Amino acid sequence: MAHRKRGLLLVNLGTPDAPKPPAVRRYLREFLSDPRVVDLPAVPRWLLLHLIILPTRPARSARAYRQIWLKEGSPLLVHSRALARAVADAVGTELEVELGMRYGNPSIASAVAALRGKGVTELVVLPLYPQYAASTVASTQDEVMRVIARSWDTLPVSFVPPFYDDEGFLGAVEAVAKETLGGDRPDHVLFSFHGVPERHIRKSDCGAGHCLSSVTCCAAIGPVNHRCYRAQSFATARLLAERLLLPEGAWSVSFQSRLGRTRWIEPHTDATVVALAQKGVKRLAVVMPSFVADCLETLEEVAIRARAAFLGAGGEAFVFVPSLNAHPRWVETVMALARRTASRA
């Protein structure tokens, strides 16, 4: 090809523009209107969003955002921008790098336009979600292809696949955990992942009823559950436990951030931290390997609320392990993932 210039688009979920109800309402309206997120028919989804969620939730969420908002803005956006800058500095002219958010700003459309303006002829897209879920990875892929298709001339696009078991990703999480813990060993390590509704798991079941059919359905990944978010989360946790030399019984898995009355995958983080304290765990460390950047779910839900719940139930020390953010090991991994995908294109 006479002229070939590659671009790297990093995509994270998104964030409100401000910790205020109107901004949160705009963000939630876009986020929860996505049929891959709220997978109901259009009319019930509209009614749920406009009659139940939007009248009350923006004010509550805005209060939560205000507790973790940084001087520079939303933590998710601040850390994601820092990652994009660090990757851009490291790759030099090899790749043009831009950041886009699936919902909110900067949008995927604006990021793609910026890359086109830099003369990019091929695009590598890295959805910043280690484990596959249709509500995150597939939704991002949908939006990228919609944006590309609007132009008269399309771009060749390659997507970095989920990296839940990637050695670089696991090594970066291990490095951050060890730096946070220092020489101290907690009584227990909880690997907390973002939750999804159970029906999403069943929709990704390739084995005619394998997923959520038994307590061991996520013990290994094979042809029937290779797209299962819960199974990939457990796989990540097992691999990290091995790296951190955690014996059996000294670690467990939970899922956080459930919304509404529908059944979400279990066990739930808020109940688990209380149960661990009641069982005699005094020093708890929480690692969140489904988040690569600290955000509302890590900083407010875990570092503030889960901490208070654990200590209130009898725990004595709660160690919050930060997300990867722009850690050097994670920057190296992002470059490796992008190069590997580009080389296959």
C-alpha cells in the first residue's frame, strides 16, 4: 500500500461532563437507551428509563460523583486521557492515538474524525474492557462501525479482542496490587468485577443451558462458554491468585454495581464484604480487574461504601487496590495489544 498510516482508538465506557443532575441525566439517557445495555423492547425500555430511572437516579448519582470528582474532572476521563497520552508518547509516529467514550464525551465519532484528520488509513480499536460482555465490547464495536459507515470512504478496522487472560494485563494488575500491598499480606483478597444481568449471560451461552446451570459452570472456559463474561471473570481471578501466590480459601470473586430488580450474577460485592467481616476476616484487600481506570464504581462504590460496610461489620483494615490507570506496565501492555492486532490485519 503506497500510503499506510495506522491509528489506535482507545474506548472506555464514558462519564458525565459534570457531577450535576442535568449532566448525569444526559449521560444516563444515552447509556441506558442502548439496547445492548438495557435489553428490553423499545417501548418498555423507554418507559423504564423515563418514568422510573431518570426522574430520581440523576440526583443520587450526582451526589456520588461529587464525592470522587477531581479538580481536572471525572476520574475515569482524567485517567483515560493520561493513558492515551502515555501510549501516544511511547509509540511516537508508529500510531496516531485518540481516546473516545462509548457514551458522553469525547465521543467515538469525534475521536474517529480526529484520526481521519491526521491521515489515518487503518484503525485499530481497543475497547478497554478486559472481559467480554455484549453490553460493553459488542456495543463499542457496534458504535465504531456505525461511525465508520457514515463516511463515504470507510476505514479498515481491527478490534483488539478481550484480554482477560493476557500476560501483560495480568502482570500489570499484579504489579499494581503488589505496590499497593507492599510487604503486607491481607487475610483475604476479594476480586470484584462489574456485574451484568443473568439474562445477558444466558444470551451468550453456546452450550444449550450450560451457563449458570451449576456452581462449577465457570470453573473452566471451553466452546460452550467462551463468550461468558462470568467465566472470563473467574478465569482472570484464578490467574491473578496464582501470580499473587494466594492459597485456596484466601481469595474469592464477587460482582458489583447491579441496577434494578432483575437478577444479576452473584455473589454480590456489597453482601460479600459484610459476610467476610462476619466470618472473621480482619484485613481485606479488594482488586477490581474488570476496570482499567478508576471511576465511580471503584472509588465511590468500593473505596467508600464497601470500605464502610466492611469496617462496620467488624473488619479492621480495608485495602483498596487502584485500577491500572496509566501505570507503566499497563502502557506497555496497551502498545503490545495494539501492535499484535495491527500485525494480523
